[in-house]
Amino acid sequence: MILQRTLDHSIKCSGIGLHSGKKIQLQLHPAEANTGISFTRIDLGVTIPANAAHVCDTRLCTTLGKDGVTVSTVEHLLSALAGLGIDNARIEVDAAEVPVMDGSAAPFVFLIQCAGIRELSEPKKILRILKKVEIKDGNKRCALYPSTGFKISYLLDYNHPLLKQRHVSIDFSCQAYTREISRARTFGFLHEIEQLQKAGLALGGSLENAIVLDKYRVINEGGLRYEDECVRHKILDTLGDLSLAGLPIAGAFEGVRTGHETNHKLVSALLADQSAWRIENASVPIQRDGISVANEQLSPI
């Protein structure tokens, strides 16, 4: 039997908010079994469960809200928690967004590893995909399919010489989240960032926490961490967004030119169709960096 996981002890850090540009305090705490992931705005005393029902905005990032209180840019931290197999955690922030750190999930992975990971006494549960669920929006498309284990495939296709028809497929039964995905940074185009900052957004954005491209090239002095870093970041984001289903997914995701909005629509459509999934206990895993998948020839999760 595979058991649920939480942090071994509390840990905290601080960083800059991508949109506010202000310093934000973040704390991660262990949580009891079957409580899931939640965000608490300690400045306002409001706790928001990290699930699809509380997604209130998907422009530029994924934002959770409750009773008029919001926490934005949650996807990188959620991705790190999912990538390390954390089922239950309490997250505290003192502002309306999670700090952007270096624009990837790697700092959050490091934070979780420093806190340690502890197994709880309850079995880990997963959401097994039983039939195809798909969302289409113009030339954007994403879908979840039945599949052994957990896989994400993504096609990035921007009108930019470095971002045309870039495809990556990750099978988490044999490829490690921390090595293949966690270090991929968010990205943006120089002219768009300048426009956002003039509008009072992305005030904390810089070459220290994002890949920035002009019309032809990456302008960051250190270049890219992966040759296809931008599409890998899309997979990072997707994992964080899919975690808002409330349980780890056993199935395959395929995305074409999609983002937070379509990811949220897909998760919502999946949860609304109870014939498309079932909840099972996890067993007989092949683990890579905490993501548990199963060899279905041996035993279903």
C-alpha cells in the first residue's frame, strides 16, 4: 500500500511577487492525511483549498479565491508539491501572490526537500482517467486520456523563430521531475513585459526570474537551462494546474498551444463527468521524484 505524504516539518522563505514587485513571506507546514493542499492568507486570516472549484482567474497565472480573497501564481509551487508526491500541506503567505523565486519550481523543490517528506498512515488515492475528456478553443486543444501511469505531452507553437513547433513528452514513470522539468523557467516577450509593466503588472519580473525573448533570441546572459526550456515550463505549469483536480491523476495529458485557462476548463470538465474517472488507492508504484505511477499489468493504482 502506498501512503499519503506530507512535509516532515515547517519551513519558510521569502521572495518577490511577480506582479506586485513586493517582498512576500511564504511558509510551508505539514498537514493531516486527507486534508489536501491549502493556501492561507495570514494577513487576512482566510484559507483557500487548492482545488478547481476555487480557481477564480487564469489570466497570466492561476489564481485561487474565496470570499473575495485571492492568492495568485500558485502553479509553480503546486507543481513542485505534485512532483515530489506531497498530498497534504498547509501553505501560508502574507500577500495576494506566491513569490516567483527564479521563475521555475526548483526553489520550491529545494524548500520541500529541506523540510523533509514524511509518510502518513492513510493510503494515497489517485484519480484514474477512464475515458477521453477534451477541450478545444480555436487552435488550442488539451485532453486527458486513459493510460498507464502519468504522462504529459505538449506542443508549443508561437510565432517566434525559437518557439515554432516545439514538442516535449514526459513519461513520469521513467523520467524524473526534478531533473527534466523543475528547473524550467517561465518566459515572456520583451515587448509584452514592457506593456504589462506600464499597466502596473509584472512589476517584479526581471531577467532573474524569467526567460525574456526579443524578436529573434533569448536575451538572458546565461541562455537557457534546457534547449527546449519554454515547452518544459509549459509542462511544469500543466502539472500544477492538473493538481487542482484534488488528487494525483493516472492518465495521459496532451496539450497543443494551451495555458492556464484551458487547463482549468479541462480539469473542470473532467470532474463534472463522473463517468470519466474513478478514485482508487495507489499500489505497486514505480516512483520517480515522488510521482507514483503503476504498472497496470501488476496492479491498478
